[in-house]
Amino acid sequence: MHGAHGHVTFLGAGPGDPGLLTLRAVEALSRADVLIADPQVYEIVRTHARAGVDTPLQPADGSDDASPDAAPAGAAKTPGSARDWANVVMAAARGGKRVVRAVAGDPGLDADAAEEMLACAAEGVTFEVVPGIATAVGVPAYAGVPLRDAHGTDVRFVDARGADDRCWTEIGASDATVVVSTTLEDVAGAAGELVAAGRKPDTPITVTAAGTTTRQRTWTATLGTLAQTLKSAKVLPAADGGQPVIAVVGERSAPAQRDQLAWFESKPLFGWQVLVPRTKEQAASLSDQLRSYGAVPAEVPTIAVEPPRTPQQMERAVKGLVTGRYEWIAFTSVNAVKAVREKFEEYGLDARAFAGIKVAAVGEQTAKALIAFGVKPDLVPSGEQSAAGLLEDWPPYDPVFDPIDRVFLPRADIATETLVAGLIELGWEVDDVTAYRTVRASPPPAPTREAIKGGGFDAVLFTSSSTVRNLVGIAGKPHNVTVIACIGPATAKTAEEHGLRVDVLSPEPSVHRLAEALADFGAQRRAAAVEAGETVKRPSEKRPARRRARTS
């Protein structure tokens, strides 16, 4: 009977950074039958739930493509009171389901989860609690504000919404570090309460909004100057004054310390919106790398990959692979690997069909795609990762050692004359076969097009000449405040031909070196601003006000 009542896991999803979920939380999510999440953490936890999980409060799967920073469409149906949440949880738990109830921060410190737990206990539903990183602990850590040190061990946590006069009087009379959960428009009022209760007006305070996310902003002041600091920074008055903030009051939040300890906001591309115009599959690892520098990548496909118009040539070549027609096969892109792999699967073949054939890959990403297919390439250029680099390392045809003189080159419909001519010069016969076509992708949504033309992006990464042509073709020319980063001289030349100023050039033609070069550029720009005593601003924040008003 007991087991038929299901099981509920109350889970803390942390303060906002998806990387702060615990291992235990990820494990519980992967086993959930039903996921009931606070709207602000839905996207964070949904990633770790299995494909068929039931999400009664959220949009149906396939329509939940809201960004992690936006509440999903289903948020309109979010329950109001703790009792309403408890009813939803109990309805899901009946019938023996494994329910995960995910809350922002920590279930014990940030959420009013006790009433839901009591409802479970009353109905004999077993439950467990997976603690999360509490907002009042995680946000100061990301703001570079340690809550205690050897000299001060007393830390008080206050939720300003429920604090009464007695609470303010107590903490006003102490010299404890105080962590206040409040809103942007009410934080100056909380500072005033502390001064009225006996805290000195020159006590340092830091206020952090959107903590642990790439939109995090921290202001440093004293209790007496906070209202003026927020007004001078044009933060208040604001339409979004109701957004939650964490304020830390006490000597440990002193600005001199924070300058050295603010590790998160001083990342080289912190908060930069970076446009990655690539196909979806290719953009994933690059986006992860950009996030590690603090950037917010936006992937906009500029190229769609389609099968060749006449597949017969490709079919003949794949059959030739199996019958021993070729000595070598050369892959010049991840898409070429994908096209051959798809043909193999069509014929019921696998990586064993490459036995006895030498395999070349133009660069590390193409080599990775081959390894994932079960094929270890025999040749990857030791120098430049390009057709020229491949030719430099390619052995000449030797009739004594090479029984066959033919190379299979599956490629895009864009010609690869350099490689073909170079191989012929080395004595090889080349079957130059169109394996796939690259066509211009459909235009991105209107808000993305507006952001590209209006300077909403801080940087654009161009990984080939075709990404330049296609992006300008489908979305328009990036605004002149946007930093343009190009993978090599040919791509840079195309960008300049389209009237773009190239700011960053990768030292070698690798997407990861390109992202690194952009991060170096961001770090130098930040260092120059700090040295000049200026506020560090993202490129998009330098748009003329008139332009911003029209395009934001």
C-alpha cells in the first residue's frame, strides 16, 4: 500500500547557474516520472530529465524552447500558494509515480517547501530532500564576497519581506555580516532600516542582481550612499525594480576586497552576447567554450546541408570503397563524414568497410567525427588545418608500395580545386564526388535580425567566407559596434568586402583558437578600461542611446 503512494524528491536547483546542480539532483532528475518545477528553474532541470517525463505545469514537449532566462510559456498556469503547489505534487504522487519537485535555490532556505512536505507525510507519501546551493550563499560567492573570515564568524540571513522591527533592531545592534534577500527597489529601504537600527552609515554593502547568471551585476556602496549609487548608475527607478537581489552588509563586502575577488564578473567575455553562425551540430562545443569565458552564445544556422541533386555518383563511389577501388579517402569537413556515414547506414554497412583503406581528415573536428564513427584517421595535418596543410603531409603516389592510385574525395558542392590539383600533382587519380550541398539557411526570427543590425550582439564569430555571405544575406550586416572575429585571412577578406571591420583574427584556422582569440581581445579591452578608471562596458553598451531605444 505504501509503495502505491509514489515518492517525491524535493530538489534545490541552485541560484541560476545550470552548472550548480548537484550530482544527486541530476541523478534524481534522470529517474523522474513527473517533473514539477518553479518557472525560473524549469529550463535548468528539464535538460537532465528523461525524454518522456511528464511536466504537468509546463508547455508540451517541443514547444518549450524558451531561453533559460525566460519563464516558459506554461508558467501562466503556475500555482499561487504553497497549498496549491502541495495539491499539484500530491496529485502527481498518487498512483506510484516518482515525482521531482524542483525549487530555486535550496528547499529549506529559499522555498516554502515545508507545507508540501507535511502534505506528503499526512498522506503517507515517502519523500526525500536534495539540498541545493542557497541563493543567499551562492550569489555572494559569485560576486566575490566571502561571508566570513578568521575575524568574523557571525553571519545572519534576513528576508526583508518578512522582517519585523525586532529583527532589524537585533541585527542593527550586532556587528554580524548580514545577507539580505530583497528586491532592487526595496534594497535602499533595507539599508535605511539598518542605519536606523544602529549600523554605521559608512558600513560597506554590495548588491547583486541576477546572481550566478551571465546577466549578473553587482554595485558596491555604503549603507548611507546606496540609494544615490543606484540612482547614479541609472539602475533606479526601473521597470524591473521588483527583481530579486542579494545584499551583503559588513566589512567583508568591502570594495577593496571585491576588486581582487570578483572572479565571475571579471571573465574576459562576461555577459557578451556572441553570435555563432554555424550549423547546429558544429556549434555545440564552440558554445560551451564561449560560456566558459562568461559569454552568452546565440547559435544562428546560416547553412543548411542537403543531399546532392544527383545521388548516383555518390552511390557508385561508396560501392567502390567496398570493392577496393580506392587507396585513400579524404574528408574535408564534418558534413562529408556525416554524408558518407548516412550512405553506409542506407546500405547496412559500418566502419569495417574502411578496412585496408587509408583515411585522411582535414582537421581535429573532422577527425573527431570519424572517431565517433569508429574510424581512426591515418592522416591529420600536423600544421595548418586546411586543404593546403593536408597536401603538405600527403605522401606522393608510389607504384611499388601503393597497389591502387585512386583517392575518393567526398565534398560539398563548393569546389576544392586546391586539393584535387595538389593530389594529381603528387601522382594520384582523384574521384571528386559531391556528397552534399550547402544551401543558405532560412532567415532567423525578426528579433534576432533586429539585434544583428541594431548592435544587440557584442561579437560575431565567422568561421568561413560562406558564413559571412550567408549571415549578411539572411539577416543583414552586423552593426559597427559589434566585434567581428574571423577564422582566417580569406574569411577576413570576405568580411571586409561586405563592409565589416575585422577586430579579431584567429592565429590558426581552428574554431577553438578563434574563440580563444576573442577571449584575449575581451581581456585586453577589460584591462584597458580598468587601467583608465572607466566602467567596464560590453561593446553593445556603447551604442548611441537613440539607436538603442529604437532597436532594443
